[in-house]
Amino acid sequence: MDGVTHRAARRRTCFCPGVAIRTEPQLGEQVGGTGIAEKPEEASTSKSSRQATARRGLFYGWWIVLSSGALACLGAGCFYYGLSAFFLPLANQFGWSRTLTSTAFALHRLEGGVLAPLVGFAFDRLGPRKLVTIGVLGAGGGFVVLSTIESFAGFVAAVLLMSAGFSSGFSGVGMATVANWFVRKRTTALGLLMAGAGVGGMLVPVVAWLIEVTGWRTAGLVVGVTIWVVGLPLSLVMHHRPEDVGMLPDGDLTPTASSSRSAPDRKAHEESASTRQALRSSAFWLVAIASSLAMVAQSAVMVHLLPFITTIGVPATIAASAVAGLTVVSIVGRVGFGYIGDHLSKKLVLAFLYCMQIGGLAVLAVLDDVWLLIPFLALYAPAYGGAVPLRASVIGEHFGRRSFGAIQGLMMGCTSLAGMLGPILAGWSFDVTGSYSTAFWLLAATTMLAVPTILAMPRPDRRAR
């Protein structure tokens, strides 16, 4: 490589100030500040040297994680967890039974199940920025509509509009985007992203306080406008794939900067399964079934935990703090098990997390004192939180990046449809028996079935990344 002139790589400036993305590094560029042109044999000597060379400032993928995490925080705090704060005020004002009120919450799962595959296919073709913009507008609009409702039909319409927005542009899109930007550190990155959803749970007491002070109509309007103001700027940070801005996953060097990159390394970034291939695999269906069985319980807990805690004499604002506690503790699982999932068998970790969830549901089934919430949170929260990034990472590990959005969308469609059963079951159980105990035992049983299902999953094809 003697005689090759050292040339500076061209850079493209991204939305984030101070972050430059390399687009076409040139052969012979200085490596690691040594002033020595990289030789072909040196480029493939070790993964660590390749990683060290790529790090010139913060990899832009981490900005994607931050933006996606903020969207997850907004979605969880306002909708996935926060909407439960509207449950009792609406049921009490309009005289709805818990089964009827739960039906509206379940319908958003049905809509999410229908939309998730469509959003997944749209993501692979349009990228995240347009979807996030559409989703933010729809989600905020749903809360604005909620502030004006006068009937159950109006409530259903508001929830469906919210659901369409959150399904189109929040956590699902964020996970698909992050999965495209990372390979080696995928589960860790997804765990950090979903930690944002855990932080979002801290907004539930704020929403409950806002409802108590201003009424649920004003609270709905404030939440809707907040989603618009915060969410729209976050969409500008999103980029579909690192290749779109001249990079590779994990911040690795581009092929033009290291044309001698080994064939196995190149294949690790390029080979992926198609959607059709994924649907023909046992791995897809085993993960989908296991996740769906667990989601039946998870959706019921998210909708009914706050109303359930009030049945033992705890005020709604304090009960909202317990919901926030669940989401905050779940951060430990999202980050911790995300890291563990990059180093151990993902299916074994998932099976362990499902066992922890079973223990937490058993505690809820016998809970008659507020202090029993502590063992429930210790068991259920980190397990619930850790399962989310692991499931997404399993998809990437088995099927790669090319059709990740569509494959994840199809799987989320399955889990969303299953998730609509949980809230209805729990609401019906309370209306019939005056207690949630029977429902929680049944939910523990469905989660128990997820354990052998996930353990039956085959090993991934290592070429699919």
C-alpha cells in the first residue's frame, strides 16, 4: 500500500449536533491515529482491532437508542401504563362494568395485532422517520379525542386512534430500528432502549395526579399535546439502517475502508432470512406461541394492577405509584438481562424469566396486604422487563436484519391478539367473583406453558444477522 495518499474520509452531518457520520472512508486512511496505512492482513486479525478502529466519537447507533428509548418512555408512560389511570374515573363516571371497560382496552390489542404486521412491512420499505411522525400525530390525537367523549363508543374510538398511533411509531418501530444498527451488542442496545419504557412508568403517578387535580378530560388533553410536542422532534433523529449513512452495525469499518474484511464477517452483516423463510421455520412459531402465552398475563397485569390494588384499600394515587414501581424495577431486568442475553443462551434466559413471572403472578393471586407487593415486584418486574428486549433479539439472531421489521410485526400481531384475552378475563373474574385471585392463577398457568415452548426452540443459523 506504499504510495497511497492518506485522505480524510468524507462526513455527513446528522441531525444530532456534533455527531458526524462517516460515509466513504478511503483506503489508506489513518487507522487508530498511528499514521500507518492498514494492511489487508491486519484488517482481519481480530474483532477487537476492528472495533477500536471504528470508534471515532460516539457511534450514531447510540443516538438511535436514545431517541427510541425516549419514544418508548413516552408511549409507556402515557398509553401502555398510563391509560390504566383513566380506568376507574371513566368506569365510575359512566357507570361501566369492569368487563365492559376492559373490552375497550382489549380492543386496542386487537387493533395492534392487525396493524403490527402492516407496520412491520411498512417499516422495511419506508423506514422509521415517517412512521414515527404518523404515530405521534395519531397517538396524541387519540388523547385529545378522549378528552371530549360522552359515550362508550367514543371511548372505543379514542382508544383505537391511540392504539393506531402507538403501534405505528413507538416501541415496535424503535426496536426494529435499533436491531438494524446493532449485531454484537443487539440485546444490550435493545435492553437500554426498553429501559426507556421502564422510566415511562414513572409518569403514571403524574398522570393519576393530573386526573385527580384537573379531571380526566383536561388530563387527556394535556397528555395528547405533550405527545405531539415531545414526539415530533424525536422522529428527526431516526435513520433506517447504518448503511444508509455510510456505516455498518456496531460502528464497524465500511468495506471501502477495509476491503480485506474477511468473508465470514461480511456474511454476518449481509445474510438474512426473508419473511417467507421465517414463517416456514419452527423457531418463529415457537417464539410467537411462547410470547403470546406470556402476553395474556402481561396485558392483564398492565390493565388491572392499579384497579386491583385499590381493592385492598389503597388510594388510587398510591396504587399508581405501585405501577410506577413495577416499571422502574423492570429497568433492572431490561438492562441486566439484555446484557446477559448477549453472553448466554437467549432461550434459557427467557425460560428463566417466564418462571420468575409465574412466581410473581402466584403472589398476586394470594395478595391481601400492600406489603406483599414487594415480593411481587421483585419477581415479576425484572422478568417482565427483561423478556421484551430478549424476544426482539431472538428475532434478529434467528432471522437477521433484512426483513426484521416485517418479521417482528408478524410476531407482535400474534402477541397482541393473545394479549386482548388477559384484560377481559381479569375483568370478568372480578365482576363474577368480586376478586382477581382466580384470574391470576389462570394467568400463571398460561405463562407456565410458555416455558417448555421456548425451550423447544432450535439453535439459530449463525449466518443470519
